[in-house]
Amino acid sequence: MIIYDIITAEYVEDGDQIIVDGDPLEDVIRFDDEDGEVLISGYSHNTGDRETYVLAFDKTVELWSV
């Protein structure tokens, strides 16, 4: 796994591969929340299931690839 960029949650796009608090996610789906937060859902390498995170727009996440 190679980390190639660090972005804030507001710039996450559908299909990105990101790391949220140490949890590598694939097939990410991004949903905006009206309270200044972003809902991120993706397949977790830690749990082996789809996980959902609620992140502040300015929360940093890492973009990764293989």
C-alpha cells in the first residue's frame, strides 16, 4: 500500500481509496451532510465489511493505492 496524497474530507470523491483513522477503505461513496460534515462509506480492510464514518469537512484523510 502506497500513500500518495493527504486531502481533507471535503475533497473525497466516489471511488477513492482512503485511510480514515488507520482504516483503509476501498470503493468509497461520499454523502454530504448539511451540518458541515461528510458521510463516507467504504469497504474496510480492517473489518472486512462496509463501514461508515462521519467526518468534519476539514478532517484529513490519506489517499492510497497498491
